[in-house]
Amino acid sequence: MGERKGVNKYYPPDFNPEKHGSLNRYHNSHPLRERARKLSQGILIIRFEMPYNIWCDGCKNHIGMGVRYNAEKKKVGNYYTTPIYRFRMKCHLCVNYIEMQTDPANCDYVIVSGAQRKEERWDMEDNEQVLTTEHEKKQKLETDAMFRLEHGEADRSTLKKALPTLSHIQEAQSAWKDDFALNSMLRKRFREKKKAMQEEEERDQALQAKASLAIPLVPETEDDRKLAALLKFHTLDSYEDKQKLKRTEIISRSWFSSTPGPRTGSSKAGSVLKKLAQNRRCAPVGSPITVEDLGIVRRRSREALENLRLAAETPKPGEPWVPEGNTQDRPASPPDGSPETAETPRSRGPPGQAGKRQDRPRSPPGPSQEAAASQDTPHPGTLSSSLVADYSDSESC
């Protein structure tokens, strides 16, 4: 502030350098202005920075190291020729005043009042730091020869213990002398490490693509290699065993399907059977199924056709023979409620046999008649008939 006033080069008309000497003396002001308002009491206001962490006794709040205050500085004594200063400042959180002073003997600050120190100190001897020599010890070294000899032996033993550490520190410091070589070594090491990382990343990406993995892979270690060498993966059966088992199953399998009923497929026979099955669905369940219902046609030989014709022309017992042209002379059924006689088909029989036949009632069909009918009807399995298809034994729908 005072320097700025002096720099402005303004001097009043009544300013006399021989009388006033300076502008501050002319204005009766101190160069430090408000900071020197208590200078008459030996107090100078300075900017003080907290040397360590403390706890304020007024508000019990924590004040960290490095917090700055406007403190009143004054001299309270001497440590030999070193002055001891005391600092008084007001807490920024309350109205409490904190007083601290210097400790030249221990190169530290001591709290006089208003606060408590947060203990974060350590022993300099345990921390292997250089200890300051006390004044009494210095005087004894100067006056006592035996004490100086013993102190020298202790210093040499301490030097031997600290020599490896000192040599290591010197080597580390000497390595930093050649900056170009050190920089080249670091850049070379960085390039090698970067190349190794790129190769490892390419291997990981190839493995992830091969195994279809989406998880990040961790770096491989020696324990992983040992564990992988101990493991052996193999299938339960080899390829030859699987082929042999498959052939055995095929050989032992049945040639025909085990499911009942015809199998419908894309072949022509399958489509025909499917149509037959659809036609059979309309028939009632209780009615017997004949060959004609299934739509099966039999091819018969000439002898079979001749036998059928003769069987049709020969009348059955109990039925009158009616000539082909005389249908009006057919006898009527008896009116007394006797059973009706079945009409015989028109056939050409000999005229001599017509008079011998008599009308008699038709008896109900018995076993003998069924056997006779079965004898009259040609069997499908006979040699004289040629069967195209016979599915009469199939189940009804």
C-alpha cells in the first residue's frame, strides 16, 4: 500500500525531503497500514497458516492443517539466540481465541491455549531421521576427549548400518543424471509391453470368437497352466463304438412297423387304403363287412365262372322251378300265415324236373345250410380263383 502511494509520484507542495524524508512520514502512516496498528505494543498482524490439525476448545470443531488466519505476532523470548514468537488468532467458527508459539529446540509449534493437537507425530529416532544435537552435548564434545572418542565410535557404527541404504540412494540418484538414456530405456520398455499386450488381446479375441464367449478373459497364470495339464477331457464312447452300437440297433430292429393298421404314406397303395378307410366310416358298426363293401374285385377263372352259373341255374330244395317265360304261373304264398318261400332266380332247368318239385316252406337257416352255402361259394384261397386284394379280415372303422 505504501509503495503504491510512493509510486504515484504525487508530492504535495509543502513536502520537504529534508524535513519529512518520505511520504509515509509526511502522512504519519506506517507502510504496513492496518497491519501495524498495534506495532507500538510490539504486536504485528500477519497471515498465519495452521501447521497441523487441531480441535478447537470453544466449538469442538476440527480445524485442518493449512487453514489461514490473521494472527497477532509478538516476541515472548529467546532460545539461545533464536527468538520465540507467539501467535494469537480467533477461530473462524466461534469466538474462541487460539494461541500458539514456536519451539526452536524441537523445530515445532506448541499450542499455548484454546485448542488441542491431533496426535499424528512419530519418533524421529524410530523413523531413522537425523536428530538435532543438543547444546549440552555439543559443549561436552568440545571439552571431553573420552566422550568425543566414544561418540565417534557410535557414529561410525551408525554409518556402517546406514551404508547400504545410502549407496542405494546414490545409485538411484545417479541413474537420473543421464536423462536421454533413461528416457530411451523407458520408451523401449513401454513398446515391448504394449506389443505383448496387443498379442495377448488378439489371442483372447480369437478364443472368444472360437468359443462364442462374451465374457472378459483374465490373464493366464502358472497355476492355470499346471491345472490345465492335469485335466484330460474325453468322450464316454469313441466314434467306432457309436457306429457299432448303431449297426446293432438297426440289425435287431423289426422290418415291419409295430403300430396296428395300415400306414398311410405318399405311395399309391397308401392313398388307396386311405380312401377305403374313409368309405368304411359311413358303414354302421354292427353290420358285417363284406368284400363288396371294401371295393375289392376278384378275378375268376373259366371253371369258376361255369360252376357259379350251374349253381345259379340249379334251384335249391324247397323252391319251385319257374320257367323263364312263365312268370304269371308262380304260386302265391299261403294265406294261413305260413312262412314265405324265397323266390329262386330265373334259370333254365330241365322240364322233367319241374313236375317233381313241390312247394314247401323255407326253414330258417341252420348250420347245415350255412355249411352248404359256404361250400357253394368259392373260397378266396382256392387255386381256381386269382385274388387281386382281400382286406376282409381288417377291422371296421
